[in-house]
Amino acid sequence: MTQAKTYTLKVQFDADQTGNSPLWDLVDNQGNNALQKKGPDTGNLLLAPGSQLSLVVTATAEKGTQTTGATLGNVALITLPRGDTLEPSLVASSPYSVLQLPGSSFTVTRPQAQGWQNVFTLNSPLPVVGSGSGGNQGTWELALIVNVTLQGQGPNARPRVLRFDPEVKVGDQR
């Protein structure tokens, strides 16, 4: 069994992109990708029981764009159990399948970049179900919905909704 780790779900979008699907990646604290590329868990994000999940949302725009910044609204983390998974949520502290994270749960930084960039980092990592071997394990469908408001030159603000939905497995049950 893999030891508990801290995983970071990184979500990035361009303010001017036409689609609603952000780029995303889930890495552990050593930079290893959690997406399985071989074996029975191919295509799943595999997490160790008892781990923690952090979230970073990055909004970017090219130099010369009409968009000048972003404000993060609510972020919804939706986890639906599959098969014989008993826990309703992947997140141990939530008894519900939908976890609402208000924008105030995130710290915003604006690093130097070509164009502009806002990085929103979740203040406290979320505990993942399970506690060592024999802990709660299972498979969940995961959906992340990010509500953001883009500011532009002038008084108009543009709301955007971004989403994606991979599958997550905790533990190595077969």
C-alpha cells in the first residue's frame, strides 16, 4: 500500500479560451503524476488512503488581451461513489457528495508573467478518505466546477464556468 501523501490538483485556464475545459494535472508532493498509465487502474487518478488534497486554480491571459484579472467564485468538488464504495464523498470531512468551497477559501497571488496571471491556492488541504491499510477505499467519479468572473477594460465583467470530470480511486483494491 502506498503511504499517505499530499496531492495537488492543478487547474489552469486562459481567460480568452473558447471552451469550458481547463488544463489539469494531479501530482503528489514529489511531483509524481497520479494519473495511472498502465495496469488495471489505467486512466484513473490513484490516491493513497489518508492523503490530503490541495487545489490550485490558475487564470492566465496573453499580453494585450482585453481581460485584466479574475475573481474566483465558488468551486464545487463533486464526488459520486462507484460500485461498492460506501463513502458518499472522496473528502473525509464531507458527509455529502458535493463540497462547496467559497472563493474566500483560497489565497490569491499575482506572479509576474507575460500578460497577467492570478493563482488561487486552497488555504487548507482536504483530507482524503481512508486511514492506512484497511481504511475506507473505493472509486469515485470526480467533477470539479470552477466559477470565475473575468474583469476587462471598462465596466463589463464576464462570468465563466469551467469543469472537468476524471475518475479517482483510493487504495489498491481489485
